[in-house]
Amino acid sequence: MKSFYADHFGGEHYSPSTLSLFSNCPGMFILSKCFGIKTPVGAAAHRGSSVEHAVLAMLANGASLSDGVKMAQDEFNKLMALSTDPNRNKEYEALPGLVEQAYAMLRGYGVPSAAQHRVEYRHPDLPLPIIGFTDFEWADRRIVIDLKTQLRLASEIATNHARQGSLYQTALGDGWTAGICYATPKKGHILGIENVPRHMETLVAIAKTMEKFCSLSNDPKELAGLVSPDFDSFYWNEATARREGFKVWGY
């Protein structure tokens, strides 16, 4: 089965994040995946990676809370070394509370059996697999949990997070259950995912649509002419992304 995403733009697989990007912001998908223009990740994303790094060390190696906070801060500073994101200080100040709350919610599960584990799902109607990387797995409990850090606590699972967790649960197989751990500097909770089969159907449907879109042309400029980006969207908050987007679309 032919993949236009692969043939035209070098895509080797689909991921929940890429499918979500195509669905929610086609312009940024074209910029990053079709033109191949890489833009810096914002402070909020590095905040999440830093907290996950620290919490894994605490769960797996018994690192103390103070050590975990220091690990998160050091990792954040390393990742943010070249960033000009104006939210840098705000995100840095949130790290101690985020590490404490995330660890408090996850420590009861014990030592993870795997972290950043590559999982793969293949569908007969798709030419490429959907691939993701789990945050934390506990094989003895058959539980996989994705950690999401926030400054304001979500009351329900975001659709893109539900799709991501559904991929993990489906790829890991029968008996596994996926959850999303939302942590803020002051509180958090772990929410289960409902309608996993429906979320998987949606991922497959988005991948099919993405393939149809990529089949229209192997010229990124032609594809760019089919969409009109909203540069007020948070997807374009980073200064480099906006600058490159203005170059492509001319406004």
C-alpha cells in the first residue's frame, strides 16, 4: 500500500502528536512535516519532559524529592538553553510543585517496568504504523499512565490525550488499561480513558485524511496554498515558528 506521506515527505510512521497536529493545525503540519522546518519547542513542553525525567528517577531509583526537584530544574535549564520563550521563568518556578504532585500520585504503583517504551499499532487500511512512546508502564498491574503537567488542572481528559492513551492501551494488548495523570503545582488526579475503540477509529481516520492531503502534491508550496493559518493560535506562539510561517504564507 502506497504512502504519499512517506514518498513525498519522508514520513516513516504516524504518531498521535503528528496526527493531532494535522487535525488541529494543518499549517504547522505543512511547515514542520512538508517543508521540514523545525521550530523550537516551548517552555511548557520542556517543563513536562523535565518533570517526567525527575519522577522516573524517583520511582525507579529512589531519588529523594529534593534530588528530584534539582534534576527537573537542571534538565529544564539544559533543554531551555537556547530558548527565548517569555514563559521560561513561570514554568521554571512551577517545577518543584509539579514534581511533588506527580510523584505523590504515581509512587503507589511502585517501580515502573518500562518507561519511554516504543509501542506500535498497525491497521490494514494504513500503509504505515502508528507509533508512540509510553511514559510509565507497570506490567504486573497491566497499567500504562501518561503524565501531563499543567498550570491549571483539567477536569476531563483532552481529546488528543485520550487518543494517545488509547494507542498505548491498544498496542500493549488485552488486559491493559491506560490512564492520564494530570499534575499541577498544587494538585492532580489520574483519569481513565473511555471509548478506546472510538479513539482508535479516529486516529485511523485522521491518518487516512492526512494521506489524501499529502497525495495532492509533493510540492509543499502547493499544499501551503490550500490552507490559511491562524497565527493567533498557540501553535504559532514561538517567535521562530511565526517568522517561518510568515515567510511561507506571506502574511
